[in-house]
Amino acid sequence: MESLKKYDSKPDLNKPLLIECLPGIGNVGKTAGDFLAEAVGAVKFLSIYSKHFLPQVIPDKDSVIEMASNELWFVKNVKKRDIIFLRGNYQGSTQEGQFELCREILDICLEYDISGIITLGGYGTGTMVDKPRVLGAVSELSLKEEYTKFGVQFVPEDPQAGIIGASGVLIGMGKIYGIPSICLMGETSGYFIDHKSAMALVKVLCKKLKIKIDVQALKEKSEQIDEFTAKVKEFEDRNEHEDLGYYG
Amino acid sequence: MESLKKYDSKPDLNKPLLIECLPGIGNVGKTAGDFLAEAVGAVKFLSIYSKHFLPQVIPDKDSVIEMASNELWFVKNVKKRDIIFLRGNYQGSTQEGQFELCREILDICLEYDISGIITLGGYGTGTMVDKPRVLGAVSELSLKEEYTKFGVQFVPEDPQAGIIGASGVLIGMGKIYGIPSICLMGETSGYFIDHKSAMALVKVLCKKLKIKIDVQALKEKSEQIDEFTAKVKEFEDRNEHEDLGYYG
Amino acid sequence: MESLKKYDSKPDLNKPLLIECLPGIGNVGKTAGDFLAEAVGAVKFLSIYSKHFLPQVIPDKDSVIEMASNELWFVKNVKKRDIIFLRGNYQGSTQEGQFELCREILDICLEYDISGIITLGGYGTGTMVDKPRVLGAVSELSLKEEYTKFGVQFVPEDPQAGIIGASGVLIGMGKIYGIPSICLMGETSGYFIDHKSAMALVKVLCKKLKIKIDVQALKEKSEQIDEFTAKVKEFEDRNEHEDLGYYG
Amino acid sequence: MESLKKYDSKPDLNKPLLIECLPGIGNVGKTAGDFLAEAVGAVKFLSIYSKHFLPQVIPDKDSVIEMASNELWFVKNVKKRDIIFLRGNYQGSTQEGQFELCREILDICLEYDISGIITLGGYGTGTMVDKPRVLGAVSELSLKEEYTKFGVQFVPEDPQAGIIGASGVLIGMGKIYGIPSICLMGETSGYFIDHKSAMALVKVLCKKLKIKIDVQALKEKSEQIDEFTAKVKEFEDRNEHEDLGYYG
């Protein structure tokens, strides 16, 4: 059974770029993509409801419910480029579901004749990251050269465990269809929603799209993370000293 | 593979209201909905047999078996309103099954041009509830105003974990199709079949339907629950005193 | 994806009776049904290979493999009655699979215009059974009267946990299609392949079919079970006495 | 949802032989089949992407990703015989997936009018194997005679637990379609990638195909395994002596 699709509109787009920003490690991809989508004024045009999401609805502050979904948003003419954003609070909850959903969504995007795919994700390090790098994996070599100019780093055979979920499957399928596709991963501890890593992603995207956007909101949250990190470090250092005293 | 459907009849209905009363927390929704369906003389017209139910049959007192199913019952002209009840002893046993079943059932109801959806459920508190409230979540704001008049309470973003199963998915899908949909949840400890909470639901439904029905049977069972609750409380109080003595 | 079906032949049958004898508790149904099928000279005409069986092949003594399957066998003119046997070493390994397989198989049998369904199973008691009864559950009341004459016993609402798997689903679906259907369950401890209980089933089936068959082979294995049971009992009695002495 | 298939070419083949070499116990089948495919110069013509593989992509040394897949490779005119190799790093991750994938792949091969199926696997012993035998299981008796000449051994009802996965299902389905099919299993401890056992398989395949290929690379790795095995044995022997001293 295919997903249930509800179109708000069927926009007329010119070879749009698809940017995926679903939840994942440290919610880096979602945070970055949602921020960019809002900044460029993207508009929702399609909601996708699937058996591969939890069978539930969530009430908002007005007690108005919304069912779990993935959404496509569009914006036209960002420096002459049209963009589709894939947004949502869920990914498919089984591996079969991940594949089927990505395929359904890509089929829709293929009808819009997408010219490229960028998937956004986190690269989990398990330790605090001072200056998060943005790592990349590509469907074709030419992209490597292009994105290196934007500060993206490429580490051979990394991540070794592969890129799992929509961020992986979409660029994998993009490669099958010959669509230039890249996954951008912001380094993150993975322990919290990482606005700092998301900001690093946003900066790369701005270079790619040749736009400037106000990242003040992300910056403030990043600084909060820096303060928090510093306090954690200070606390750890102090305890370390006391420990020395205690055992000394 | 779709469900196996067996029609007893294909009634001619005029923009019926769909009321869902499948099992759930404290069986509040099932108890209330089944009671109402019997009270207004609803008649079964469709049985739905699905791979998403347990693959089994249950023998009755005559050793005549019945396979796990969901059923649609109808009643015409309840104060000029036709109603379809969704009844049964089972919900889909996987999340994919929940979604697929609700979609199949809603597709049938859409053919009957339903004018509204009310799903009935329990709101589990985990503690004994003296005066169970009826809480609501809606597909559109206008319903909130209407049902507030019937005594339904709306708590922002509540339940926070969402509404899971048929009670959630049906109003979620109702919203997609633009059908005014509400989930009514009777507060319940969730520890037993809660006739008292069900009675609270029935009272709201009677106001909505502008009917009066004899709730004596529910009342008697509610009073039994009250007596039981009182005894539990008395027992706890006594033990508490003894405990004080013990530690004093 | 439907099953893969391989026909050896497409027999011309006259309103055959379907007898299901797949594995289950104590393998009572399989033992009885396979014995009867051999005794009346049934011939395989269809093999059904499904994703719902384990994905494996088993080599025989000649190292020739066979893939997991369910099979339909037929025999014509057993006292003017045609019979289809549903045989095999497997049932579907998920609940969805159970339902889908039964439905596919029943669809085939419906094309043969079956006039009745008998499913064979075990009724697990968890204790040794001296004289296994044959219990029944029916799709319609008239069958109860008929089979009572053959010595089948009917216990209200029994088994309370329902009849699970092909033996249950097939009579459940039989009821939906208006085909007289009965499940016959031989009482069994469930601890071993129970030839004695199977013999009890075979005797009922012979009465129903008005045939006589040589049950000597089953009888011998039943007597072995009796001897074994007697020895277990003797051993337990002796230990009990010793225990009394020990603690006395 | 069927697999996503990407053809590099659609070769014109004459009743090819299908050789399956997917991963399994000790990776014996994969190692042997991949080695043979490279030795005879096979070329990839089809990639199969499925919901039954993990939903992920793996980056290579250039950060270019590839999605999990199974592949068909072909070679023409190996001593007048055309061959299709089924290669990959994955098998279906559920039992339903195993069956569906094998069926889809076999359907493709049936269009190429395959004349035979050889599946390659390991036969796990759980202990170190000095001289790995090659064991066989067949779809028809005639193959037993043929392969006995190539040194393959046939043990009645072995492996008793059956042959699981693609190596089993493909010869099972081959039998259904009347295609001569054999599974060749190299004995292996199963504790590591077993090049020695793979070499034994390759030798049998060379006899079957009447070809000679340079197995030097496999030989060297086999000798490393022999050295490793000898050291393990020496270490165990020494410890045994010490143990005797200790307890003596």
C-alpha cells in the first residue's frame, strides 16, 4: 500500500535541487535544512502519510492534531535556482519502510526533473566537538572538487559504517538515476540537538547557493552550546584536580 | 493483500457520522461505543477480516466459531442523523497494520460520504480517577468550541505522547480528507474496564446527538467501581496509620 | 507477492471435501490426516511455495533437495465423495503469513467448489491423556448434531484461547463463504507426536466418510505410547513411595 | 514493491549457466565465485537494489558511495558456455526478503533461458578443517553422478538443518522450473574467510567447466591459513602439556 499523499498545490518548478533534512544524529540535518527552508521562504506543497510512520497523531497547543508525515516544500528563484525541501519529524520505522519511502519520494521528485540532491545529516563522534567539520560523500567524483571549495572535507571510506536512512538511500538512488547527489554531514557529539554543527552545514549550503542569510538565531544557540561545553569542561577539570588531591 | 470483506447488507445512508469504538486503554471507548450502538439499535452490515489480526477463531457457547474481525454497524435517523459504528475486539497488531486497516475502513466510509468522525478512547492516568473528565483533540478548531459546550475539556498539547492506534489514525486521516473529526478520551486509571469513564463519554455523545438513553446499566457498574475504589482507599488509609505506628 | 504454485495435474473434482492436516500441537492433525490420505490413495496435484515458509531446502537420503511447501492432494470417489487433502511440513511463520496462505489456498479450493472443510488439530492438555477425546468447533450449528453422532464432543467456549493457525483460519474463512466447516481436535499431552490421539481422529473421520481402513500401524504406535505412559507412571509411583519413606 | 533494477547492458546469452556466489558461512561461496568470475573476465550488466537490503550507502576511498545491491555479471563462450554470476555483499535480511529476491532474480535469469544453476556455499563444521571436502545437494539424481566425478561428495540427508538462504532457495526454485541445479558446499570452520575451502570449490568448478585457471592467489592465502592453523595447534598442544604438569 502506497503512501497517502495530500497536495496543497502543484508548483511549476524548473529543474529544482532537492535538499533532504529529516531527523537524524544530533538532528543536525533537520536543524540546518529547516533553518534554510524558513530563511528562503519555502512553502509546503505536499504531505506524505505512510504506514511506515508510527500510527499516531499529535495535538498542538490548540488541541488540533496532525498525523505523522513527511513533507515537500518548495521555493522558486533562489539566485535563479528552484529548490524542493524534504522535511518532517519522522523517518520510516523499518528498513523496508526507509527504502520504500525514499523511492516514493524520489519518484515524485523525478517528475519535477530534479537536477541535484543534497542530503543533510550528522556525523556522530561521541565526544564534544569544538569546531565541527562538514564531511561529504558523493555520487560522482566531480562533486568532490566543487564542494571542497566550499570547505567540505572528504575522508576516504568514511563513515565506515555507511550512511544509513534517507540521507544515504536518497543519494544512492540519485546515483542510480544519474542525478548529481551529495550527503553533507556536520560533525556532532550526537548528545543533543546540535545548532553549532547545523550552522556549519548552513554556511556550506549558502556558499553552494551563492546566498547570504542571517544565521544570528543559530549563532546564539551555538554560543549557548559553547558555554555549556565550557562549563562541562571546567567541572571535569576541577573534579580531576580534586581527584588528584584525594588519591595523592 | 487487502482485507476480506463480508457484507450482510449495503444500507442506504445519508451523510452518516462515523463513531469508532475499538478496544484501547481501560476499554473506555469500546464500552461507551458498544453501549451507545446497542441503545440506538444499530445493525451490523459489514465484517472485515484482515491479516493484521491474530490468525485465529474463537468458539462461542454453542461451539460455533467466529474469526477475528472489525465490524461496521449502522443506524438510521437518530434525530435525523445516520450513524456508522466501527466495532470489534481487535486492532491491527502491527503499526503498518493499524495504518492499512484504518485506511481501508475509511475508504469504505468515504463511499458512504461520512459527514464527521468521532473516535472514542481512554486517557490513562495511572491513578484512580474520582470524576473522570472527557478530554478532546480535534481536526479543526471549530469543533473545540462545539464540544466545549458538551463538557469536553481541551488541554494544550495533550496527550503529549500522541493518540495512538485507530482513535488517532482515523481522525488524522479525517483531517486529510477535510472531514470534521474529534477524538474523545475518558480519563481512566487504565487498570480495569472502566464503565464510569465510559458513562462520562456516553453523556457527551448524548449531548452531541441530542438524545436521551437509559444509562442505568453503566451506572450500576460505575457504582461497583466506586465501592471498590472506596475500599481500596480505606485499606490504604488503614495501612498508612499502621505504618506511622510502626515507624513512630 | 503471491506464492509460487506448481501443478502436477489439474484434477476434475466433484464438490470435494477439504481436509487440512498441517503440523500443530502433538502433530495430531498431521499424523491423522497423512495416515488417512495414504490409506485412501490420495495423489499430489499442487505444490505451494511461499515467502511465508523458511527460505531453505532439505536434502533427502539421495541428496535430492525439496523446498519448504504446502501441498494439495486429491482422491476421487471415496464412497462417492471426492476429497482434497492440504498437507505439508510447515505453516506460515508469521501471523500475516498464516492469513495470506490460508486465503490463497482457500481461493484455489473455492475454484474446485468445495462442499465442506474439516481441519484437524491437537487439543493440548499438558498432562498425559489415557483416552483422548475428540473435541469440535463448527462454523454452523447443524454440524454439531452430525458430528456428535460420530463421538465428537463439544465444550462451550472451548478452547478459550481460540484455535490458532490454519486449523482455525480455514474454518473461519469457510464460515465467511458459507461452507460447512469443522475443526476436529484430538486431546493430547502435546509432549510428543501423538499417534493415539491421531487414531481417535481417524476413527471419527472414517465414520464421517463411511469407510473402513486398517489402523493397525497407528494402533501399534499407540500401544507403544501406552507402554511408555505406564512406565512413566510406575516410575513416578515408586519415587513417590521412596519419598514418603525418606521424609517419614 | 519490486526491486529497483539498473541495467548497464542487456547481453545476448546462449542458455547460460547461473552461478550464485553471495556471502555466507566462511564466505566460501562468495570467495570462490568472485575469484572465478574475475578469472574468466565476467562483466557486470545488472544491479538490483531492494528494500530487503540495509537502507544504506557505503563510501569508497574517493568518497563515492554505492548502495547495497546484488549484481548479475556475464561472460560469453567459456569453452562454448555462457555464464551469469550472481554477486554481491548482501543477502535479503528477512526470510520473506530472501524468497522474494531469489524469485525476482530467477525470473530475470529465466528470461535468459538458463540451462543450469550452481549455488556456492560453505558447510560449517565448527572445527578446523585440514582438507576441506566439497559436499553437494542436487535438484535431480543425474547431477549426483556427474559431480561425483569432479570429486564432490554426497552425504545422505546432509546438511540436516537444510541449506538456508539464496544457495538453498535458488536450487529449490530451479527444481520447480525443471532446471538442473546443484549446491556446492566447501567445508569450513566458519571462523574466518576461508580461502582454502574456496580453492577446493574453484577446483570442482574448473573440472565442470573444463577450464584451467591460475589459483596461485588463493593458494597463497590458503597457505597462510595452514600456517595459522599449525600455530594454533602448537599453542594448544603446549598448553595441554603445561596443564598436565599443573594437575599432575
